[in-house]
Amino acid sequence: MKDEILSTKRKKHRFSWVLDETKYLNLGKVEKLRSSCEKEKEKALKKNEIISVRNWSMVEIGLFTGLRVDEMVNLKKKISILMENNPL
């Protein structure tokens, strides 16, 4: 049994997580994204809609805090739970 444990090989991961310019936004792309979200947010506010405002806020939070997507999803879930327990 001990030999079986020692002889097992580790599985290789299929992904290579090498950081290069294709995996992050340069300053121009960040500004374009922020500008686009800002315009959509302003349109939404005039129509009294909330989705584009939420999207704008999530983009801003992500860009300025460095949160990963899964961390932002968890944050969104936690905010929802807090709002349910403590309505405004």
C-alpha cells in the first residue's frame, strides 16, 4: 500500500498561467471600458434603471481594488445577504 501511494504521479494542469499582455487590460483599454460604462450608467439614471448602474459600480470596484472575478461574485453574494438582513 505504501508503494502505491509513493508511485502515484501528480496530474498535470492543462492551463499555463503565464502573465502576458493578452491577459490584462492596458491603460487605453481601461479608459475605454470606464468611459463606456460611465455613458451607460448616465443613460440608465435618466431612465431610472439600475442594471447599468450596477455594472458600472462592479467595473469600478474591480478596476480600483484589484479583486478577481470570483472575489467580486462572492462580494456580490455577501452584499445581497446583508441587504436581505438589513433593508434600507
